[in-house]
Amino acid sequence: MTGDNNGWNEYSRMVLKELEVLALGINGLKTEIEGLKREITEMRAREDKVSELVDWKKRVDEVASPTQLKNLQGQVAELQDFKVKATTAFIAVQMVVAAAFALLKLF
């Protein structure tokens, strides 16, 4: 009987050791799963941001395409140059008219 009892003790220790190893493995898997859940949450947040950017781009493209915006920028620059030239010409004409009136008053 003592032979059987010793065998059972060794077997129960081995089973307990295997259970401890399995428990450690399960804990490791739980840790990895938690990490994966965090990564999935981060990826979903990024996906939401990308979706928002795609929606924004679609709304902007409905108004004007990038090529149209670039052309518009060039046109605005041309209009600003024209404004400066027109203002300068107007001031010059005003000065000439003022000088002409001054000369008319003198004579």
C-alpha cells in the first residue's frame, strides 16, 4: 500500500505542477489579450479619424478640386497685383488733375 501511496503523491505533485504551468500560461494569454484589446481600441480610434478626414475631403472636393483651388490662388494673386497697379494709377491721375486745377487757378 505504501508503494501505491508514494506513486499517488508523485502523480498528484506532477498534476499540480502542470496545473501551475497552465495557470501561468493562461495569465500570460490574458495579458496578451488585454494588450491586443488596447491596440484594437487605438486602431479603431485611428480608423474613425481617417473616416472623418475622408468625409472632410469629400466635402472640400464638392466645393472645389485641388487644381481649381490652385488656379483660384493664382487668380487672387493677379487681382492683388491689379489692385496695386490701379490704385497707383488712380493716385497719379489725381495728382495730375490736382496740378492742373492748381495751374488753372494761377492763370
